[in-house]
Amino acid sequence: MLVSFLWGLSTASALLLIVLILLHSPKGDGIGAIGGASHVFASQKSAEKGLNKLTGIVCAVFIVCVFLIGFGIVK
């Protein structure tokens, strides 16, 4: 049962990670460029900072899940 949960969590985090990475902009436009919604965030820099933090957290969840499944620690 726990393995099934980890598979689901790793799949969901992988898909979310793909979306979050695609939201990053090489020129710093990032989230603010989507639909001209830059006024929603206090500043462009804070939007990128939050996006970087969220991407790091999702990446850590994905790595831990794959590690647990791959090495058979959870049975």
C-alpha cells in the first residue's frame, strides 16, 4: 500500500516538476510574462524566488520517492 502511494506521489511530483521548470524563464520573465500578470506579484524577483523555492521542494520530494522505490527500502 505504501509503495502504491509512493508511485502516485512520484508521478504527481514529476508532472508538477515539469510544469514548474517550464514556468522558469531564461531571461527572468517567468511567471510575470504569463498573461501580463506581473502586477499580481510584489516584484518580478519575488515571483522567481518563490518559484525557485517551490521547484526545489518538489524536486526533493521526487528524489526521495524515487530513492525509496528504487532501492526497495519501502516494501
